[in-house]
Amino acid sequence: MELEEMQAAWSQMSQELEQQKQLTDEIILKMTQQKYSNQWNKIFTAEKMAGVICYVALVAILANFRDLDTVLLQICGILCMLILAILPILSLKTIKAMKRVNVTTMSYKETMETYAKGKKNFVNFQKLNIGMSFVFMLLTIPVSAKLLNGEDLFETLDPKLWIATPFMFALFGLLIWVVMRCYKRVLRNSENILQEIEE
């Protein structure tokens, strides 16, 4: 009788320990998911704010488009508006793909495959984004000069422009460097968080 009681008690204890382990694993996965999501929520929020700024600029160019009175200025204005309209959408789309990684519902293999695919798309988009941002900066110079000062830089090459251009390139480079550092840190942190699951 005592042996049967001990076996029953041992069996019950084993079940309780197994339940406790499952509960602990669930809590760890939820905490991991929260840490992962927090990494991408920060970037998503920043990109949404940048998107709002892009669309405000797009509306401003569109509202004053009639002031772009030459074909070259109109082409620059249209290209600026296209970039302002498309890049924020693509950026948010790539970040949403990264946010789709869910360690609580996916197996480890599925998690890492989803992450790897999202990371590849995110990195490729960032390369495209840098190139398009550079083109946008070049297009913005004549459009801004016309809309803000009434100057057509294609007709009058102001010497001040040659002085300002290196500073604009330096500022652009610094901005890209800061943003890319931030994105690389988030990618590295995200990867480390996901690798903790395997351990």
C-alpha cells in the first residue's frame, strides 16, 4: 500500500513539475516575444513619424506645384513626390515583416526562417532607401530653391549653392550613418534575443 501511495505521489509530483516547466517555458517565450517586439516597435514608431513628415512635404509640393514653372523643375517635383509617396510605405512594410516573427506561435525553425527572410528584405530595402534618399536630396535642392526663394537653379547657378553642397552631403552622410547604426543594432539585438530561445 505504501509503495502504491509513493508511486501515486511521485506521479502527481512529476505531472506538477511538467506543468510548472511548461508554464515557465510559456512565460519565457512571452517575455522573449515582448523584448523582440519592443525592438521593432521603436523603429516602427519612428518610421511612422517620418512617413507623416514625408506626406506633409508631398502635400506642400503638390499645393505649390504651379510655381514649378519649367519642365525640369516639374520633373524634379514629380520625382520628389513619387519618392515621398512610395518610400514610407515600403519602409513600414519591411518593418511589419520583421514584426511578424512570433516565437509564441512558431517553432524555432519557422521563427528563424521568417526572421532570415524578413532581415534580407529589410537590409535590401535599406540599401535601396539610401540610394533613393540621395537622389531625393539632389532633386529637392532645385525644388526647394524655387518654392522657398523663387530661384530657378537651372537658370542661375548661385555660388552659395556650391558652398552649401558639401555641407549638405556631410549632413546627409552623418544622418545615414546614424540611422544605419541604429538599424544594425536593432538587427543584432533581435538576433540575440531569438538565439536565446535555442539555449
